[in-house]
Amino acid sequence: MPISRKTTLASVALAAALALLTGCSALPQPPAQPARYDFGLAPLPASAPVPAAATATAAPTRTPLALADVEAPALSDGSTAMLYRLAYANGQELRPYQHARWSQPPALLLQQRLRSQLGLQRPVLASSESVAQPRAQGAVPTLLRVDIEEFSQVFDAPGSSAGVLRLRATLVEQSGAVDRLLGQKVFEVRSPAVSGDAAGGAQALARAADEAIAQIDAWLGQQGH
């Protein structure tokens, strides 16, 4: 039976469509975007619930504090890499995850969390604001400096890891030309990771950050701040 002109045209169109699809599948695919993590929502205060009306009028009860920019000498400036160590193989090597990043540099994430959490108990100013603002109770607020010494996911074994955060907190009285050291302490927190990947490491480091900030807050209270 002779093939109709319509059938021929339909076959040609189908062949062209298949060729187009085949050509498209051969094109290089755009690279997958890395997953981006932050510390998530801040934990709620451990105290009992307070009525909304009381919360609206409540004010921090502890003395004002100035917070310097968090420094991370051991990390690359501005880097958002998520780092891990294989302590069972070579604990001296920091390795970056290839397909995961922090949403901001760790120092900035920690600084935002510090200001948010410490601010629940007292006014917290940036170090530049503490000098520009009127003196609180006749004195410039005490300055808190925080340095990150370790911020990584550490694998003690192939299936076992923890988020490790080590911070050095320094409390300084801003008294004119020469600052006076009031206290200094190193805080180290290890938080087990629920999985041996970037997602597990991000969760573990976020928990470690919240625990370290709670310890710093308690230490500040012991120092009268």
C-alpha cells in the first residue's frame, strides 16, 4: 500500500523531534549548586513561658555589653567552606566539602548568634556603637572579644563524627587609651553528628555554637556582666 503524504510528513516530524531531544540530552548540564547551611532558628529561652503583654514591656536586666567583630584567624577570610577533619587518618588536614557551603562566613554566623542570644539578658552593642552611644551608667560598656580557634566536623572513625567548636572569649574594660583585661577563657564544645555528611556536620556545629554561647553567657554572669 503506498504511503500517504500525510504519513510521510508525520514520520519526518517525529524523526526531527527525536533528533532534537537527542541533541539536547547531549548538551552539558549546568553544575549542581552547593547546598547552603546556617545555624537555623535560635533556641528559645529555657525559662518558663511569659505572657505576651509582659514580654512586650520586659527589658534586659544585666549590664550593657559591647561585642567586637568575631575573628577567625585559623579560617580563610570571607570563606564559606564547610570543613572537616579525618582524625583517624590525618587530623592535621582540614578538608572542604565540595557540594556544601555555609550561607555566610562562620565568624559572621557566630557573631549574629552571639548578639541575638546574649541580647536576651542585656543590651548588646557593636564595638563601634559602644563608643558613639551615650555612656551607660557613666561608663563605656565592657567589651567582649571572641576568636574562633576551631570550627569543623571531626571524624574519629569513618562512621562517627562530631561538630567541634573552640572559642577564646576575652572581656575588656574600655578605659580610655589603655584597655584593661578583666578575664579570658577558652570554651570547647563537641556535639555528636547524626550523620557523617555535610548536613549532619552543619546541625552538630549549630548545636555546638548554641552550647558555647550559653557557657559564655554563664561566664559573663560570673564576671558581673
